[in-house]
Amino acid sequence: MNKPDRSMDWDGAVNAWHVAGGVYRMGRREWLTEAGWRQAYDDGVRTVIDLRNAAEAQRRETDPVLAASAWSGITVVSSPTEEPGDPRLTAVTGPYLNDPAHYAENARIFPEKLVSIFRELAAAAGRGAVVLHCAAGRDRSGMVAAMVQDLAGDSDHSIAEGYRRSARGINERYRTHGPPHSRERYLEEEELAPLLEARGYAAAEFVRTLDTRAFLLGNGLSGEELHAVLALCGARVAR
């Protein structure tokens, strides 16, 4: 089994990490090259779950040009974490989710969205490994990854570090390639470190307060589906 802090070196992938068991996370899938898709496939990936809203799932001029056959054998599923622009969420988060302190509000407003993601994880469990991705690979994927780590039995420290690694990963991308828009910027270490210290703790606090198993079951995930997700996450499953 891969160590949870392992960075995945799929060609073109940005901010790609192992989360737990057969679950990985990364930034936009459009960054992967044909070789990167083959490498992911060779690592057992058979499903990619896109956590973005539909309007975000498009190629940029700087993305590699690929035929659909590049991800042959890998199913790509759209399962957003939110309704875009919903004022109940944007009143708290601003234009988009970018702080683990707001994950609980996302879960409160859109429990059915998060359950749908875990239902997709359950459906994918029999096919192989799964990659969760959003745009930066930081917050939407970070929210779901923290829930996966909670189910896998990871410590508060591991969950906090999972968030911090992803935030550092995309910050490095901003240093080398520039941010995608004016609301993001590269942060120097003296500003980044204290920010990530607090946000890492907030990611762990989110799932400890949420109680991922109870949340999922209480919002419609079946026991059988939870069993499949636990197996995928590498959690010990009671018989």
C-alpha cells in the first residue's frame, strides 16, 4: 500500500497525492498528458471523480491536446460538491471554497452532494483505484479527502498534513506558472506557514465534528455502500 504522503508523478499531473487505500487526489485532470493517463492506469486507477461544476470542466489553451482514447479504461464521473453561486454558501466562502473552516457549511447546505460523491466511490470500488479532483486540488478535493482519511482511521495530524501538502503543492504551481486569476496568488513561506498551520487544524476539526460515517449514513448512504467505501479507503471493515 502506498504511504499517504506519497506524491504521484503521473506526467503532467499537478498536486497529485495518495490519500488512503485506493483513493488519490489531484488538480485538474486536463493537465495530464497521454503518458500521465497511462501511468495512472498502470497504478490501478479506473475511475476519476470530477468535483468541479460542469462549466469548469473545459480545456485551456495551455493544456495538452489529447484524444479521448488517452484515458481509455478509466471512467470519468462528474459529481460536484456544491451548486455554483448558491448564495447560502458564497455568503460564507466568497466566490469559491478556499478554507477548511468553511467545509462544515458546505456539508450543511449540500449533504446530498457529498453523499453522491461517496456513492460514486462505492460504485467505483470494485473497478480499481479512484482519483478525486477539483481545480487546484486543494479545497473541494481537500474536503472529500479529509472525509476519506477520517473513514480510513487517520490521525488528526495526518489529516491536517494532507491539507497542508495540497496547499503547498498548488502554491508551488502558482510560483512556477502563475495563478489562474486575481483571487489567487503565490505566498512566500513567512505568510504561508502560519496560514497552513491553522487551516490544517481546521480540516481535521471539520471531520471530527462531522463524524463522517454518521453523516453519510444519516444522509442516505446505505450500509452496503459505506462498506464498499471503507474497503476502498483501506479501512478495517467489521464483518
